[in-house]
Amino acid sequence: MKFSKLRSFILDILFPKFCLGCQKEATYLCPDCLSTLEILEYQFCPVCKKRIPDGFTCKPCKAKTNLSGLYFATSYQNPLIKKAISRFKYPPLIKELSQPLASLIIAHFFLLNQNPLSFKNISQFILVPVSLDKKREKWRGFNQSEEIAKEITKYFKISLETDCLIKTRKTQPQIELKAKQRQKNIKGAFFCKNKEKIRKKKIFLIDDIYTTGSTLEECAKVLKESGAQEIWGVVVARE
């Protein structure tokens, strides 16, 4: 038995996994509970929140946002999703939730009328996760957006760039703030380096949750100013 498998076997014995929904042993989100979640089959405009055709931008709102569009797999109002994302980001942390949460995005892509990954010139698409400041990432032990992106890139074989979008300073947790405070809190908090990796590229900007959109909008602004052609927000859930 390989060391990694042996290690997992021992950890499963010492710290067994239980489904966050039904408490069934062996996994944190069992197939039965995952099957109860409503996976959306369409895309929304991040500004007016209207449903728009997959792969298209909302023309009336195009000048108001740096995002070309927003993909989210399900609603954050679902109690199981709330619990899963909370356990993914806050103690007691469960890093392994990246896989089932990413699977919701993957399922969402396949349910769309036109798979976003069937766009022409697929080689132009890259995944860029929203970054954390160093102190926050050290506290958590990982970047939740990056872990979700890793699972997506494993499945679709799209390039993942983790050293382009950098958070330059600590900010107050967005969940604690109101909409206008969130915009002020996150403004100027990101920087783009290695710009040659994103220049003229179409980007899927990955995060866990979309609330007011302040974080994704600020990240998209920085990426676009650094030469990205298009930025599409991709998250597990939207409030």
C-alpha cells in the first residue's frame, strides 16, 4: 500500500468522516445529500441579475462591470451549502470539502445549455483563484478558492495560474460588512504580477461565494487593467 493511501486509511480510522447532511459515515457530503441540491442550469448578469444566454454578456450592463458574466452552481440559502462552506472556511476546518464543492461547479457547467468550456480557442482560458493575504492563508492552512480551482483544473485540464493575482494587504472579513463597506474594504487590495500569463487571456475567476460581488469586481478590475481579455466569475453559490 502506498504511503498516501496508508496515511488516508489511518486518518479515516482515527478521524472518521460523517456527512454534514445526514451524518452517514465515510464522506463529508454523501451522494444522496448532494443529489438534493438544486444545480442551476443558466448564467446571470452580475449587475442586473437577469438570466442571460450562456457565454454572452449583458449588453446594457457591460459598461458597469469588469466581469463578462457570473456562473454560480447553486444558492447559498440552502442550509447544507451554508454549512459546507462554513466548515470549509472556518474552524473546525475541513479542507477535503473542496472536492464536493468543486463538483457542484462542474455539474453546473454540464447543465448549461452550452458548456462554457466549449468556447472557441479553449487554450485561451485559464483559471485564476481569488487570493488571500499571507496571514489569513497561514491561519487557514490553505486558500479555499485555490483548492476549488485545483479540483476544476484536474477535471477539465485547464491551466491554473496561482501566482498572478496577489492580495497585497489584510482586509476585514467581508461577511462582517455591509455592501458599501465591502467595496471600500476591498478597494486596492489586489495586485497582478506575471502579467504575461494573463495578457489577452479569457479567465475564469474562482471563488467560493458571491454576495455583493465587491471582491470579484475588484479582482476583475485588476486583471483587466493588466491585459486580460475577459473575466468570468465562477463560484459555488450566490446569496
